[in-house]
Amino acid sequence: MKNNEEQKHEFLFEKINYKILLIGIGVIAFGFILMSGGGSDDPNVFNEEIFNFRRIRLAPTTVLIGFGITIYAILKNPKK
């Protein structure tokens, strides 16, 4: 016997969770953009720029913060 009521589709998370998740993904992408560059076109020339502060400290920290934001978005319970 079929029920004539329409089934309400529910998302796994609330709207705020998805917003926080997108912010976290954006922060992760920004961290990977910070990591890019610093290479040399000539393989015989070493470029010291790959060891600067932005690529060694700032970019990985930004990526880890982004992962933390996404984990928070997954674990956040908006019903409390």
C-alpha cells in the first residue's frame, strides 16, 4: 500500500554546516595555492626561494587550519 504523502528529503547536515564546510575547503585550497611556485625553469639552477617562510610554515599551517574547520563543520550539531 503506497502512501500518498510526499517523502520529505532531508540533508545529512544543516545549512550552517555546509557553509562552514565550504569555508574550510576554501581555506585548504588557499593553503595549496600558497605552496605553489618557487621552482626553476632550468633544472641545473637551484632556486633558494622554495625554502621561504610562506612555503615551509604558512602554507602547511593554513591547510591544517582548513582541515580543522572542515572537521568542525562535520561534527557541529546545530540542534543543540
